[in-house]
Amino acid sequence: MNKFMTSMIAFGAGIAAYNLVQRNNLMSARNMKKIQKNIKRAIT
């Protein structure tokens, strides 16, 4: 349970950072796709 909570908090922080970066256009679309893949891998 604790591990699940930790991963959910990390996931939430990742989404917040991802949205922030997207809004500020700090990264290219290619990097975005790479990060999305990493997030999907982390979830499963």
C-alpha cells in the first residue's frame, strides 16, 4: 500500500511537471513522447 501511494504521488508530480513544461514549451515534441513512454512504463 505504501509503495502504491508513493508511486501515485510521484506520478501526480510527474503530470504536474509535464503540464507545466507543455504550457511553457520548454521541450520539443520528441522529448515529450519519450517522457510519455517512460511514464507509461513506470505505471505498468
